[in-house]
Amino acid sequence: MNDPFTVDTGLIEYILSIKNTGEAEREDGDRKESVVDQFLHFVDEMPGGFFIYSAGGDEKIIYANKAMLRIFECDTMAQFQQLTGNSFKGIVHPDDLESVEKSIWQQIKASQYDLDYVEYRIITRNGVVRWVDDYGHFIHSETVGDVFYVFAGDATERKLMQKEAENQVDEERRQYLDVMEGLSIGYESILYVDLDTDRVQAYRLNDRTRKQFARELEIRRYSDFAGDYVRTWVHPDDRAYITKSTTPDYIRRHLAADKTFYLNFRVVKDGSIRYIQLRIVNVGEGSGVSKIVMGYQDMDAEIVREIEQQQILKDALQSAKTAIVAKNAFLANMSHDVRTPMNAIMGFTGLARKHCHDDGKMKYYLDKIETAGEQLLSLLNNILEISRIESGKVHIEEERCSLTEILQEVQERGMSRAAAKNITFTLDLSGLEHDIVYSDGPKIAQILTRIVSNGVKYTKEGGQVSVSVREERADCDDCVIYRFVVEDNGIGINPDMLAHVFQPFEREKNTTQSGVHGTGLGLTISKSLAEAMGGTVEAVSEVGKGSTFTVVLRLSLRDPQGGVTVEDRKKNVRSSGQKRVLIVEDTEINLEIETELLRDAGYLVDVAADGSIAVEKVRNSQPGYYDLILMDIQMPIMYGYRATEEIRSLRDPALSNIPIVALSANAFDEDKKKSRESGMNAHMAKPIDTPRLMNVISSMLEE
Ligand code: ADP
């Protein structure tokens, strides 16, 4: 209906001319008048708006139909003319006028039919703002001048719907951008690149990229930016790689199959290095790669953590390898160290059997067998000790002990070996002022004995080994710092070895090759024990000149338990004549050895194959019948501890106080402690150290 092309423009021109010239000038009377009336009537009643206005000057409204008045909420033409000032300028909302007029003229110029289409707001007579569609047609007429006739429609509803749809799109777009922002939060710089046009636009900038872009959204040539960035920031060692990997060709190749890839590189800022990850994502549509997003992420914390983790793993691997190498070396040494004394034992046993009637040879062979046995025993002890230390099972006792006695014991052990090598062994006690201390005497002896034994081992014939002790004031009244120094003028230790001489299984090549017996565990044990007692062991040494080991211990002068000692529990049970010993032992070979040894020493011997038999024998014995019991610990039916407790609880004190000596292969400190706690008087380790055992037995029987 509103289509302007259906209206005969000549007819309109004619009507307008009639309207303009007035009734009197009409030439052909009623016929034409009735056509005009009919036409005007038709236009007036059209449902869509229609109006005509002059194209020049004040754009005066020449005609407006009823629908047009309705759009403007006017009842009469007079109201409409008043509202609009009877001008097209008054029809259009003032805010839209300029752009509408401009648009109309541009369209008219461009259109071959002088047509235009515009939309604008109007303000109705009731002050309501509405939208109008305006289809205009420009007519140049000689008779009536230039005019526009316009078909107009109320577009408010469509506009509102359109606006709503736009708002919805805006909201979705905003959400989309929020999502993008959220996802890209970790990126310090984000760039949008069009590889085809060689353009890069900055969306987010940080300290570094701000040097390449003056502001966000600035556009540069991508090739310029890429080169500039590499030159300014990238670490020299990574420049070639980053230059190559950010060329359009490289990016296209890598994005052909995958949506994204990333590059890790280092940048240098103020002399320090940071790790950056550049992620490149294909955001364009279609098959080719042109539009990409580049996101720069600071990975410093993560990469540094990763590098640290790798270092930890490397160190762990290295120490595992070192441990394997050390253990392999240890096993190789062990094999040698076990085989050598075993070979001696077996070889000399064979020889002894062959020459059993030659006393001189026999003694020589047996001495050799004894030495080899001692070596095996020390090896076994060392290995057991170190495994206990490594599993954290070291217990430190605090008992009354005499340092003089301890050092003399150390001297005694060292001397026997030193004498064999013609080594002068000296013990200097002049610096000892407080002899009695409350500490773990056996452990102090062990620490020093191992160091002294090394001094003797690694000093050539005719050399010297000395032990001395010095006191220093400690930070408390009841304790003293003791400095035990073991010095030798032996082969010395080279500086490399000295650095880890206290580590397990470490042995110097020259000592292993020279055939000196050792396990590389002695110093580890000494140091660990000293540390467990709160002390230290240090070594200084010079190859060819000798070594000095210093053990520093802070020892207490006061009895922590108020003076009760093991000795207090010893009870005397005396009998006259030959003494009888009850041996409680389940292993036949041990029983045989022990029986032989005791009989040989002049004792009467009785035996019990387990703890319960021993208890029964003692219970049923006459007081004084047994003078001492040698008690094995690990036995079937009843353990030695239990048997001791039962004997100690017998009613007759003459029976319950019989001295009991543990004789056990369980030789650790806590085994000794348990023995004491169960009521035993002493604890001896197997294999039997015969002279010591005899000393212990006789000293108990003498008391
Ligand atoms: P080992 O059982 O081999 O003697 P240690 O742990 O006691 O084990 O000693 C480790 C190594 O330290 C020895 O093998 C030796 O090379 C060196 N060492 C220890 N003490 C001395 C010393 N007094 N003189 C020279 N070298 C020594």
C-alpha cells in the first residue's frame, strides 16, 4: 500500500497544482474534480501515513493524510501543523534531524529513481517518542517546485523488538568477553595478529610489551613487532629459536594440525632471567591460518620449581648411584675381608690337624686361627653396629664410669696390636682432673678403640701412636668437656679422602690395596656414636706425616639416678672348695665349648637345655650347690630373661641371689640392658672371649 512506485507522479503533480491554484482556475470542471476528490479521499483514508513537503527552503508540509495525523496523535490537520510547525524539520526528532536530512540527500543523489529510506524518532502531540519509517520520493516539478512525497509508517514496535534483540546480543557479547577475560587472566600480554595483513593489535600489555606498543589497541606491523621484541627482551641463547618460531610460515605450519602450540623461552630484565611461555592460538575460521592470538605468560615460579624438582631428583639419583658404587665396593671388600680370615681359619685348621703332635706348630697355627676369628668377629660387629646406627637404634646409658679405666682398656687393646708392629703406644692421663663421670663408658671405649686401632693399623712398623685427654670448662657446673686426642705418625690421609673419611664404606685405595684389613665403617661408627652422645669427632691429617683424631665429649660429673649402680645389685654367695657353674644353653656345640672351657678352668659343671629346666634345677638344689649360672638368652620353652626373673623370685635368698651371667649372641646395648633389668649380674657376648669370661666369673665368685 505504501509503495511509492504505484502512485502516478504526474497525477500527484496535477493534484498539487489544483490544490495550489485554487478552485477558480480549474479548467475541465466536474469530471476532473471527481477524480481528484476520489484520489484524495483514497489517500486520506490510507492506513499508512502519507505526506508531501517542499524539498527546498523551510521544507513546508503541503499535505498529510489521516494516518499521518494518527501517528502524531493529532485529531486535526491544524493540530498537526501546530505540532510540527508545518515543516518536515518539525516532524523529525531534533536529535535525529541533521543525520536524517543528510542521509536523504545522499540517497537521492545515489538513487536513479530519486528514492530514499530513513528511520527517525518523532515526538507525538502527547509527548511520546515513537519511531517512523520514511520512504521518500523526490520530485522536480516546474509547476509546483521541488517536493518530497513520503509514505511513513509507525516503526516503534519493530524498533523496540530490534532494540531488545540488540540488548540481548550485547549481553551475550559481554558475557562472552567476560569468559575470554577470565580464561586469559594468567596472560600478562595478549596480542591479536593477522598474519595475512602483517598486523598486530595489542589487547593487554605488561612492562615488557609496553615498550613495543604505546597503548592498548594500538596496531603495528607484526614483522616489526616480532623482531623488536626478540631484540629487546629475549635471552641471547633463545633468540634464534624464537625468531624462527614466530615467523608466519612457522606459525601456519604448526597451527595447520593443532589449534594451539606454545614456546618456552627466557627473557632478561635488569640482568636477571625470567621464564616466559608464549601460547599461539588459531582464532580464525576456515581452513587457512591467518588470525591468531598470542598470549605471554610468566612461568618463572613454575619453571624454577620444576628446575628445583629436577635438581632434587638428580641429587637423589646421584646419591643413589654413589650409594650403589660404595655398596658394591663394600661388597667387593667384604668378600675379600671375609674370605681372607676364613681362608686362614680353614687352612690353619687343616695344618693343625696334620701337625697336632708338634706343640710349637700347633700354637702358631692356633694363634693364626684366633687372629682370623677376631677379624671376622670385628667385621660382623661393625656391620651389625652400622645397621643399628642407620636404623636409629642407638641408646646412650648414663652410668658411673672411670675414664682412667676406659682409657686403660683402650690402651690395652691398642697395645697388643701395637706391640706386634713394634709401635710405641703411649697414654697420657696428665690432663685428666675428673676421673669419674656418668656416661656410656662402653661407648666411649668403643669410639676411642676404633680410632686407636686405625692409628695402629695405618702406622708403619716402629711408628708411634699416642692417646691423651684434656679437660675444658663446660657451660654447666656438673659437667666437663673432655678432649680425647689420638695421634699417629702413620701413612696419613689425602685431602680428598679426608673430606669423606667418616662416610660409610669409604676406604682409601692405598689402604685397601695394601691388604690392611678394614671395612670402611669404623670411623662412621665412632662419629655416629660420638654424635649420639652430643659430641664430635674431627680429623686432621697429612700424607706421609700422620693423622690426629680429636673426640670431644661433654660428660656429666653427677649421677642422674642418685648414685645407684649395677654393682649394688650384686650379691655374694660363697661356698668353699670347687665352684659349680650351671650352664643353661640349648645349642649343643656352644654347650660343648662352654663345658670344656669351664672344666679346663677347674670348675664343676652342670647343664640345663632351656630356661625352665634351669629354674627347676635351681629350685630343687641345696643352697650353695650352684655358685654361678651362665645363662643363654634365646632358648626354646623359656628365654634366659624369664628364667632369671623366676630364679630371682625364689623364696630362699641363697638360691635367688646366685650370680647369673648372660652369655648370649644378642650383644647389643639394649640386650645388655634387658639382662640387667631381668636381674642378671653381667652380660657377655658370644663368641666367647675366654679370658674376659674367666675374669668375670672369678671376680664374681670372689666377691
Ligand atoms: P677401615 O675399617 O677401613 O679402617 P675406617 O672407617 O676406620 O675403616 O677408616 C676409613 C678409612 O680411613 C681407612 O680405610 C683409611 O683409608 C683411612 N684412615 C682411617 N684412620 C686412618 C689413620 N689413622 N691413618 C691413615 N688412614 C686412616
